Amino acid sequence: MLRFARFLLIPLLLIVAVIAGLALTSRPSAPPKVLAGFGEQPLVIAHRGGRGLWPENSLFAFERAASLGVDLLEMDLRLSRDGEVVVIHDRKVDRTTDGSGPVAELDLAQLQALDAGYRWSADGGESFPYRDQGVRIPRFAEVLQRFPTQAKVVEIKVPDVGLEERLCALLDEHGQRDKVIVASFYDRSLQHFRELCPGVATSASPSSVRLLVALDWLGLGRLLSPSYQTLQIPPSSDGITLATPGFLRTARDRGLNVQLWTINEQPVMSHLLEMGAQGLITDYPDRALQLLGRSTQISSVSDQ
């Protein structure tokens, strides 16, 4: 029995030593420069530029969302066949344009010849107010040129095609390393991007979210030293409720800015903010601004 007790004691002591070491060396994430000017106010983040209000991921949408006064523009990045970084969510162009086929099989000229406002409708298809209005799929470089001071969330939609390199190069070219948060559902893309572009703010990868959830459940959340600066999560995932006061508190204690997606109804927005959410990623940024008592009037819109 004594020998068995020793057998158990040694690994237990090792575990305690590891936990103690992590507790002594763990550090919260430092606040990212991209969010430095916002203070403690909840952030309104226009999902795909506000896809409930305008044709998504278009300069048209970004211009209006920025003029509405949102804090960050959110967008999705892919590569065209000729290697241009373009702003579009889906693998194919079919859902949002009058064209068809995979983005990766079309050149930039072919993509920009499409009508990106063709299928947008606010009334279930009764009317299509943005058809033939010149709305097109933009290059990411155009977004950077048009909105040099606007904070942005950009999502890498495709791994292993060189998008991380092109994204870093464009941020350097336009001097906007401190104007973006980079996100992706692909762990390896985020890791690769962090190696290429150190200092640029990133969001937690799916595996990082799972690790934080597990540590929080074990009461060990304070052991984490995040390599990312924001936590962008849905209220629930795979049957697990993520948006709880305790979990959001753990994330904030680790220095993370907690942003919930995709939140479109005001009662849900209010509930999440009361629990500690620091940002709302929404298709309807006007609703979030109204809830927060901010202006919902578009200030000025430059010519497209």
C-alpha cells in the first residue's frame, strides 16, 4: 500500500509543480494597438460591412457602415486565380453575385466584372435595389486605400494558398499593421500569420477557444498566457454555452477583448453586454448603435 501511495504521489507532485510554475509565469495578453482609441465603450463591429443593410463585403457597405459610425469593419479574404486578395465570404460567387463558380478559379478582372449587389434583398426577394448599381467585389488593397484609419477585422478564409503572406505584405505596404485584427477558423493559418507578421493583433483560433473553455471549466483559466488579443465567439457552439458571465470574466482577466457573433437582435445584444461582452459583431450595426445610445445617422458618404 505504501509503495502504491508513492506511485500516485510522484505524478501528483509533478502536476502541482507544473501548475505552480504556470501560475507564476502566466501573463495576460497586452491590449492591441488597433483598439487603443476606444476606451471601455462596447464595440460595434459591422459583420461583412453590415450585410443586413447593404450588399455584403463591398466598398458600398464599408463606406456606409463607416459613415454610420461603427467601430470596426469586418470582412473576409480569399485569393483570386491570379493571386489578388479579394473580399468575399463564400467559396463560390453564386450566392452574392450574378456569376457562378469558385472564387479561386476566376481572375480578378472576371470577379470585378460581376454584380455584387445582384442578389441582395431586404424583403425576401420582392425587390433587388442594388442590381446594376456598380457594386462589385473589391480588392483588399482598395479597402486599405479607402479606409486607412478605420479599424478592421479580417478573416483568412482559405489556408495553404499563400494568403497569409499576401495579407502581411499588403498591411506593410499600406502601413496598417495597427489597424487590423486577423481571424481565421484555421489554426495553422493564424499561427503562420503570427510568425510572418509579429505584432499584428489576432483573434483566438478554434483550438485556442477550446483550450480556454477547458481551463476555465477546471478553474485554471489564470494559467493561460494568450498568444492572441481578442476572443471572437458565438454565444454557443456544439451544444456548449460559451457566453456565460464566468467564462467572459476569465477571458477578460486574461486581457482578451471579448466579441460575440453574429448578434442581430437588441434583447440579445443587451443581455450579452450585461454579461461582459465588449464587442458585438452584427449584420445590423444600426441596431447596436441605437441600443448604446449612439447616432444612427449616416454622416457623409464619398462618391463610389
